[in-house]
Amino acid sequence: MTDKPIPIDLVPFADMLGGGREFLRAWAKPDGPTSYFVNPKALGPDPALFGIALVDAARHAAAAWGKALGHSQDEMLNRIWEGLDAERNAPTNDLPLPVAVARKDD
């Protein structure tokens, strides 16, 4: 196994992404912490837009896990909600978090 990041191949989805802007990158270490890089400028000034995007992402993730594991999307989505609730009730990270701000010309 390599230590280099393995990007998700987005080439087959170029038509879907046309005009879009990346707002989130996430990395998970095996049995370790996760790292997130967020560009709020790509979504807009209201943080509620990030919440909407996270719910959309959860639904897409549930579909992917369901297909990969042979379970229903609803079952996988319920597990995702359980994880979100657990993290909201008892965060596993220490604050303050590092923050990288997008450049003004982005």
C-alpha cells in the first residue's frame, strides 16, 4: 500500500461538474483521525448551505455503501445519522481546528 493520496477519478463525471467549484476535501487515516479542507467561498456566505450539502452527501454515501455492501440505502442512511448524532453529542476532535482560508482571488 502506498502512502500517497489516491484521488477519486472524476474524469467520467466531467459533464456533471462543469461550472462547479470544489468546496470540501476529506481524508481518513486507517484507525486514525480524519482531515477536512473546506472552501466556504465555493458554496456562498450562508453556512446553512454546507449543512444542506452534508445531507446530500450523506444520501449519496448511503447509496454507495448500500450498493457496495448489498444493504438498503435506508439502512445505510440510518447508520450515517447514528454516526452524525454520536459525533455531535461527543466530538472526537480537539479544538481549535486548523483553518486554511481560500485566497481572495479564488
